[in-house]
Amino acid sequence: MTKHFHEAGEHGHYDARYFAGEVERARAGTILLELLRAFGNAVRPLGVTPILMHGALIGWAWSRRLLPWDRDIDLCVLVGELAVLDRRAGELDYDRTRFLLDVNPGYLDPATRNRHPRETVEENKIDARFIDRATGLYLDVTALRPAPAADDGAPRVATKCPHVYRVADLLPLDAAEIEGVPVHVPRNVEAVLVQEYGERVLERRVFRGWRFDEAEGAWVEGSELQRLFERLTGG
């Protein structure tokens, strides 16, 4: 199947149709939260409950904030809920001059999935996007579908990536907030993140030039030595 969503080349997490240049970090975070709020408000009347997942869930687990280096937010919905969104998209109440909900027509195609979560070859593993037309920033939405049971017989679900989760770790969902925006998170956030990223996901305090500052309760850029140097030199 032909790739449905096209990103803005080397710029990464921007929809190519609406990319108008790199967005400054703080503004990008504001836009992503506005996307998240608008999407949640739009789909709630249809009984659709997006689940905060992947990088956004890591940010929530550490500080109840987005990871400052991320340029998208990842959500999951049950596959039946995605079908509702696809079928009733015209009923959603949101500002269509600013935002666009785009459901990948191949979301039901079983061939459009990877065999391993680290594969990047499958071009249609993202099932839907909610896009900011002014910048191309977006929310990624992937559907959770039934997956083979765990070795102990526990029911599981998976995305097309595929990320595989025990249903008991996901449901029932917990209501929460991220930077003041209402969201839902898995019942057992730690177990879900460990299944996806490994045991160190909530222990590793340094990542790609960022570190978690316990005093500030936030991810900050640079090492302690670098920050000390900048304070001393006024840089």
C-alpha cells in the first residue's frame, strides 16, 4: 500500500503538507498541548478514550510534563474506537480551520505492520493523525488490536509497530493530567513502559544531552558541569 502520511524530510515530526519551518521548542510544546486538548474534547462525545503512550507517557511518568525534546505526542485507542472515528469523523466538533483529523485508510490492513518494534520499513504503521495546519505538528494515533496471549495465558493487545501490552496493565484506564490537559494513562504505567523500553526507562536520568533535575522536577539541557560553566561565564 502507498504511504499515506508523509513527514517533512529531515525535519522529522511535521506533516509535509503543512510544514512551514522549524518551530521553537517552547512554542512546539504549547501547540502539542493545544492539539491534545482539542482532540480529547472532540472525541469524548463519541465514547473514544485516547491513551497517552510512548514518549509522552515517559514524560508524564517522570514529571507530568511532555519530554522537552519531543515534537509529537503519541496516543493509542482501541481498534473499535478508531473505527468509530473513521466512520463518524464528520460529526467531531473541533476547529477545522486550524486542525485536521486524518485517518489512514489502511488502518485495517493486516499487512501494514512491522514484525519488530525497532523496524522502520513499514510506512503505514501510524493509523491516524491530528494535525496543526499552521505548522504541521501532530498527534500520532495508533490502534490497539488483539494479539497472541502471553505465555501465562494473559490477554494482550498490540499496535502495528508492534508494541505489545498485557490488557491487565492497560485497563481500566486512570484519568490524569499532563501540563493541565486531561488525559488517560494505563492502569500500570511502569509495567507498560518497561514492556516497551526496558527496565531502565524510569531510572536513566541522562538522555541525549538532557538530564533529569530532581530539585526542579524537570528535564534540563546539558550536564551539571556545563550548566556551572554557563553560570560562571554568563553564557
